[in-house]
Amino acid sequence: MVVQTQRDEATWFKCEECGLMFDDQDDARKHEDNCDAEEPSYIQ
């Protein structure tokens, strides 16, 4: 599930499964469809 959050005075969309954050809701939803629920190996 993707949740909306505020950080650094900007709106971000966070994957609740792995914690990866996106600045675009569509990108977050696309990621969610393919998320393996593991911690990301990189910071986006």
C-alpha cells in the first residue's frame, strides 16, 4: 500500500512494504505492483 507523507516540505509517496519513497504517486503505485517487500538496496 502506498501512503502519502510530508518530508522536507514536500509531498512523498511511501511504499509501506519496503519503505521506498517516491515523489510521483504513479511511480509509487507501479513500484507497489512489483515490490518484493524487502528493504531497498539503494536510496531513491
